[in-house]
Amino acid sequence: MATATQSKGKAGKEKTTFPKETYMFWYESMQLMRKFEEKCGQLYGMQKIRGFCHLYIGQEACAAGAISALTKEDKWITAYRDHAHPLALGTSPNAVMAELYGKVTGCSKGKGGSMHIFDKERNFFGGHGIVGAQIPLGAGIAFADKYNKNKAVTMCYMGDGAVRQGAFHEALNLAMLWKIPVIFVIENNGYAMGTSVKRTSNVTDLYTLGDAYDMPSEPVDAMNPEDVHEAVARAAGRARNGEGPTLLEFRTYRYKGHSMSDPQKYRSKDEVEEYKQRDPIEVVRQKILDRKMATEKDLEAIDQKILGQVEESVKFAEESPYPDASDALKHTYMQEDYPFILD
């Protein structure tokens, strides 16, 4: 992917100019996330995917815009709405879909399911089902890089509901105290499960929670990958320079419910439709066409390729075997012959 360049805008502020390669990456990446998640919704209704299932539809720019701002050496960790991040990082759709099916060919060997997607090769550390559990883990991963004098940065995603956890405040305090190279990201889609931010907190500008720790913090229009990229690039620059963490509030929206079992009675159809008018994929698509970076035919070819990838992932998952009972004791410890007591 080509590097973005900086220039001064009319107001004297730095303005990022993104090349064609970046827009095309955003479009293809977000379309893969969208089409994959739409297929997951269908498969869940067919009971092919079971258990909990949280879709990322509408939030794609939160991942795509961040990935274009960081490097392959950087680390990633998130909560249970976790199918899309690894797809954007390059994890095979086959491996993600097989995991959702609980098959042994899945990226977590069929043991994690929807909420526990991992990909060590791409520095994706999950997928965590306990609300807020990934926040201190993200700080710890970043602390290890600081300790080992690496220049890597850790992206630690969480939902707006997770900021009510004590672990959030503990992690922010120590991260700022020790200048840990972590970017804390609140994916604020407006609702913690089915309860709006306004009903759960006196503080609705969630990025201001960083002020208590003197942490650089800012809100981001996360329906736009350009804004996401710029905010993450600034935060990563500070982290790599030894200046420590940043708290970013990604203001985004999910078009589907909290999970597949959510009847969504807490919001109106008009509200959902209003956000769909700002759909991140359509925003990028229109800019590509307006700037003649690609034609309608080019984008249609990308769409067809993605649909083929998604259908192939379903075929792969359907044809893959379930784990054997003996697999239950594998991948728990690095020591392959760990002496489990089985009596």
C-alpha cells in the first residue's frame, strides 16, 4: 500500500492525501467484511453457526482505516465482535468461517467459535468474550514490546459498554504512568447491548475519560476510514516516539443488533436508515468513482471476487471435519506432551 502524504489545508492544519492504492484497499477490505458478515447472518438463521454471534456490519471503517495507518509488526486485540478485524488483516475467510462452524480447520481449531478468533501470524490476539477483559491484556502486549525495545504499537479495541469496567481505568492509569505504546479504541456504536450511552453515563463524550489520566484523547468520525487513518497515525507516531498511549473514541454505528438474538426494540428504523446514508463503503466507493481511480466495472469485478471468496469459505467450512475428542487437550500449553491428569 502506498504511503499517505501530508499537506497544509486552508486553515493551516495538516491534511492527508491518500493514494489510489489506499482507497482501493479500503473498498475491498470493507466489502469483504460486509459480505462475510451478511453471509454469517444468513447461516446463523439456518443454524449452521451456533452460540453467540455479533456482526460488524456498519463498523467496517474502524478496522480498515486503522490497518492502513499501521504496520505488519503492530498488534491487535478486540472484544467479541471480532470476525472483521482478522479478515481486514489478511486472515483467510476460510479459516474464519470454519471457526464459526466449530470446525478443526478454523483459525482457533474449532475451539473458539464466533467470539474467540485468533491469528498469531497476523498478530491478532483475539476475540475476547468477557466484557473489558482484553483491555489490560492489550496494555500487557504493548508493555512487552516496550520492555523488549520493539517499535510495535498495540491497537486495543473495546465497546462503549466496556469503559464501565474497572479494568479500563486501571489499564489507562498504568499505560500512561509507564508510557506504554498502546492505542485504546472505544468503538462507540451508541449502545451497550441494548442500552444507549445516554442512559448509562453522565459523560457521553467518552474520549474525555482519558483526561483523568492526562492521556491524549480525541473523538473520531469512524464512519470515514480517512479520519480513522489520520487519528491512528497520529497516535502511533506518539507511541513510537516513547510518548505513550492514546484514547480514541471511534464514533460508529452497527446496522444489526448487538447479537443475532437482539430484537432491537431500543432504536427506531429511521435512526438506522439515517446512519446508512453515511455508509463507509458507499463513501469510499463514491470517492473512487468521482476521482476516476476506478470504474463501475472495476468495482463490480471486486464485488464478484469477494462474493466468490465468501461462498468458497462456506464450502470449505461445510466440508471440514469437527475436532476429535482428543483435540480438547491440545493447544493448551506449549509443551506438547503436557502430563494431564485424566482420571
